Amino acid sequence: MNLVANEWMKLFKRVSTYIMLAFVVIIVIGVGSIIKYSEVKYSEDASVNWEVQMKENLVFSKQELESIKDDKDMATYRETLERNIAIDEYRLEHNIPPSDAEDKNVWLFLNDMVGVIDFLSIFTIIVAAGIVANEFSNGTIKLLLIRPVSRVKILVSKYISVMLFSALLVGLAFILSFIVGVLLFGFGDVGPELLYRDGTVVEMNRLTYAMLYFSLSSVGLIMLTTMAFMISTAFRNSSLAIGISIFLLLMGSTFTALLSLVFDGVKYILFANLDLMGYITGNQVFDFDGGSLTFSLVILAVYFVLFHIIAFLFFTKRDVAA
Amino acid sequence: MGVTVSLQNVSKVIKGKKIIDDLSFDVYSGEIFGFLGPNGAGKTTTIRMIVGLMKLTEGDVFICGESVNKNFEKAISNIGAIVENPELYKYLSGYDNLKHFARMSKGVTKERIDEVIELVGLKERIKDKVKTYSLGMRQRLGLAQALLHKPKVLILDEPTNGLDPQGIREIRDYMKRLSREEGMTVIVSSHLLSEMEMMCDRFGIIQNGKLVDIQSVHDTESSIEKAIHIKVEPIQQAMQIIQSSFEGCTVEIVENEIHVTVEESLVPKIVKELVLQDCLIYGVENVAVSLEEKFLQITGNGGQIQ
């Protein structure tokens, strides 16, 4: 689509875009180097001994589980214990050492690098906040809207461009992390990732797991970027959009955790539903009644649609004055 | 001459205030139509409604027969416009700006872009970033983007704002050329009367959101009444001569000149009579009733914003 090509051109004729890309490169290489030089090698016997240690832990965990069997308040803890026990038993049975007994390898590095997505969110929020608001503040919106193209198409093209840019950043971070990881740490001699789903342990290829981890962790990025896009369109003010979105990016989950102490409706809050990876691993940050992958996806979809409805209503209905 | 732009009972209410009140007029192909009014009269609002930047509260605008309300994309494809200053993407080159807008209209070829660049005389600097351009060059680039898709109607809002005399003249020449040679309709808004007088064929005067008057510039030029200032001595004698010989014309003494308003054909006769009566004529000045005076008459004391 021509309109997306236009937005892409406007994005990539700006120095700031290249600064963002450069930052991604620097961060990935930087984190890789720091990890490399602070790395502690597991001694030979430690990697043999994981079995001994795990067996001891298992005995302890099982006792613990027995003691809280009938305690209703400890349901969450019980689930965690059950999960850990199941995975540990599976490891012993199939001789798959846990990741903390592995030497650093590209897969562990990729899991470390997932945190970089929050950092990328800042960039995509800035781009999303600017892409509409800057047209207004520069006055170029006037020349943009007097073309034989509907406002809806213009806004859609802008949103698609933001999403493409986000995909580019996350993709770049992933591929770069992979390359850096392989170069610095190698593939390592490792078994599959183990997931606990519906009472059974499932094996998953490490590359698939890493990619899944990256994409599911990007859901938060997508939601906050969409929100920044909405605020930017509604208020035509990029600083406001950047401010609110980054604030929520940093504080959102903390607030949600605090709120969850006082009332139940917290499960309808956007941030309580961002941890989709938790449903895959069986390890949830916010554990609420009725929480499931489907439930979270529905909530996210509702927010997503809501953000877009607001953005489109404002963009198509409002007059362009001054 | 066909009607290209037609405003029909257009009104605009912003926050309960009627900014534009029942505005209707037609503009024909091949003419330069001036849109005149004091600041705050609603010129820019009207232009924004024509190009679809603002929604109409009531009424409709037809561009080449297409309704802006119902069929915006079709209607707007006949329009090229600069609304207020030509605000382009400063971080893009002139060429990228044109490419950007060319992609948004159908059928604008690479050749057409080059042709337009040639037309506005920006060939040398087109690869440079717009932020290095002077205001005059930006105005030219603005014009170039407005002409890309060969529109039938060109709308320029305050096109000469902030330009030097040379730039103003260039814009004027372009507009004349486009309307004469390509039969384009040009709508220009301005509060500079002398400007309008020089470039427009017709102009509409708007005040407080209402259309006060539509006039043809040529009406003023061919008006039968002429105002003449004559510097003559002795002044009292000359006054009497004119009053006695030419009845029905208004004569008055202002400072040391005689101001006469007469039919144009009488002017040489007055001069001849004065010479024959041994009056010393130091100068005869032809003062056209300027658009400015007309404008001030019509809008009443400079058009107060209420």
C-alpha cells in the first residue's frame, strides 16, 4: 500500500529512527558482553550433582505439599509445588538437567534478553505517539487530509506502519540476540524446555520456546503502543501520549498488584492480562479466579478494539482547525 | 463557462457560535476568484470546509458536480490547495515531499513530478531538505504539490503572506498563467486588497461569516465616474470655472488641490477650459476609486470583529 510506503519513508528519513535502531544493537551486544565477562562456569561435579540436589528438593517439596493439602488459602502455592514436583520428576526420569545447571548458552541468553522488550516499548511508544500528533504540530495534516484518500485509510496506514516498526524492532532484537548468543556462548548441549500444562509435563524445542517467549512478551508492547497511538490521535499531543504510556509501562503491573489486594475487579485491568507466557509455562504473576488464556485474550481484544474505536472516532470526526 | 465550485447555503457552528452563516456562491472555470474579508471574518473556515478539513454544519459544497459531504474522495480529487502556510515535511527533501503527495493521488507519474518541478522552477534545489528552503521556495514547493494531480480547482489561502515583492509577483504570474492557459479555477483568500485587485477577476467580500457582496474587478475599472485631483492656480478662479462650465459634477477644494468627480469623457474638456481661462495647471492626477475604499465602504469602517 502506497500510504504505508509514505509513512515508512517519513519514518526512515529521520535521524531519531536510526538512533533507536542503533540503541537496540548496542543494548544487545552490551548485555551479551557483560553476561559473558561475569559468567561463572559450573564445575564438572556440579553438573553431575544436580540429580542428587534435585532428589533432596523433591523429598522436601513433597512433605510441604502434604502439609498444606487441605489448606484452601494456599491453593496457589500448592499448584506451584505440584508443578515443580512434576517437572523435577520428569527431569530425573529423562535425564534433562535444569537450566541453572547448564552452562550459559544461546537459549538462556535469549530468555535473559526478553527483558529488552520493555525497553523497545519505549521506542515504539515514541513512534506511535508521534506519527499522528506530529502531523498536527507541524501543520502537515492539512496537506495530508486534502487528498482523495479517506481519513480512515490514512489512520490505518499509520497504525500498520507503527506495528511494522514494532515488529522490526522486536525481530531485530531477537535475531541479534540469537547471533550474539551463539557467538559468545554457543548452542550448548541442552535438552528441551519443559512446560507444565493441565497436570502433565510437555517438552518444547528451545528455539520454538524462545520465539514464543519473545512474541508473547511483545503483547504488552503492542497494547501500550496502541494506547499511545490512541492518545496521540485523540489529544494530538505526542508528549502527553508518551508520558502516560511510559508511566503505565513502568508502573502498570505494580499498580495492578496493589489494586489486587483491595478488590476483585482487577482481573479486568489490562496489565493483569499481559503475562500470556505464564499460561504456557504454568507460572502466573497475577493469579486470579477464572483466569485462563482465553479470558486474557478476550480482555486484551476488548481493550485493543476500544483503543481503536476511540482513535478512529476522533480522527475522522474532528475538524482540523488552526 | 461551467461552474466548478458551488457553495450552497453553507453554515458552520462552532461551540454554539455561528462562524459562517448561510454562504452561497458559484465560481466558474478559468477565473481567479478572490475571497476577501477582514481577519476573523471566516475566510479560512470557509476554505477549510471546501477542502474537507472541517465538516459543514449545514449546506453543501459541490466541486465539479461532486458533493463534499457525500462523495468527498471524488470531490477533493479535483482540488489542489495550500491552506495557510505551505507546511511540508521539513526533514524530507523537496522531491520526497512531492513523491509523498503523488502517491496519494491516482495517476501521478514520475514525469509529471519532474514537469511540475520545472514549472515552479525548483529543479536546482529539489534534492535538498525542505528545512534549508527559504519561505519563497517553500511556497513554490507548496504550489508544486497542489498542481501534481492536475486539479481543476486551485485554492490558495493567503498565498502571499510573508513573501517578498518578487515572490508575490511570481505567485501572481503563476496563477494568471494557470487560469488563462489551463482554464483552471483559482480561489484566493486574502485581506490584502491591492493584491486582490491585481490578480482577481471577481471577488466576494465576507464579513462576520456572511457574504456581503460579489463584484467583478473590471466593473471598477470601467466605472464611468472618475475622481481627478487637479493642482491649479489660482485655485478659487479655477473652482468657479469648473462649477459654472460643468454642472452636475462634484467639486471641492482639498488643501491646495481641486478634487473633481466626473465622467471620464469630460476630463480633457475641463483641462482645456482651465487652460483657455489662463489658469496655471501644475498637475492632473487620475485617482481610481480603489478597491480598498469600496471594501471599507462595504464592510463599514474597516470591518470590526464582533
